[in-house]
Amino acid sequence: MRNHLLTGLLFVFSVISLSSCATTPDAGATTAAVPYPLKTCVVMDGVALKQEGRPIRTVYQGQEMLFCCKQCLRIFQKDPEQYMSKFRQQTGG
Ligand SMILES: [Zn+2]
């Protein structure tokens, strides 16, 4: 039954490597998220994202979302699904 023990050990090692990968320190990031691919705000069509300083940012269901201003973030948070479907259309997903 040595093989069985070895398989168990391999499983434990893979779990450890997976969890250590997930907890890799990432400066400033609160959650591991898919980077926002657009150059424009999804709430206000065609308006460029905030360029200077800190971006207006949130993470919705693992997707990073960036906005041109705080108001857009608030609008997004009131009805995220509406803007997520708009976002998916714009990204072709
Ligand atoms: Zn805005």
C-alpha cells in the first residue's frame, strides 16, 4: 500500500502549492481578479478611465472593474448586472 501513501502525499503537496499560489502577496490588491480590459468606463459610454492617481476600482464576481469617477462606481453598484452585461458585450464575452 505504499503507492496509496505516495498518492496521498502528492495530493497534499499539490494542495499546498495551490494554496501558496493563491496567497501570493500582491501589493495593494484586495482580491485576485481578472484585470479590466477596456480603456473606457462601462457606465458612461466612451469616457476614458481615470488616468491619474488611484483608479476608481471594484471587483465584481472576480472581474476587476474600473470607472472614470466615483459616481460611476456608485451607479454600477446599484445595478451591477446591467453594467456587467454591457461590459460582456463590449469585451465580446
Ligand atoms: Zn464616471
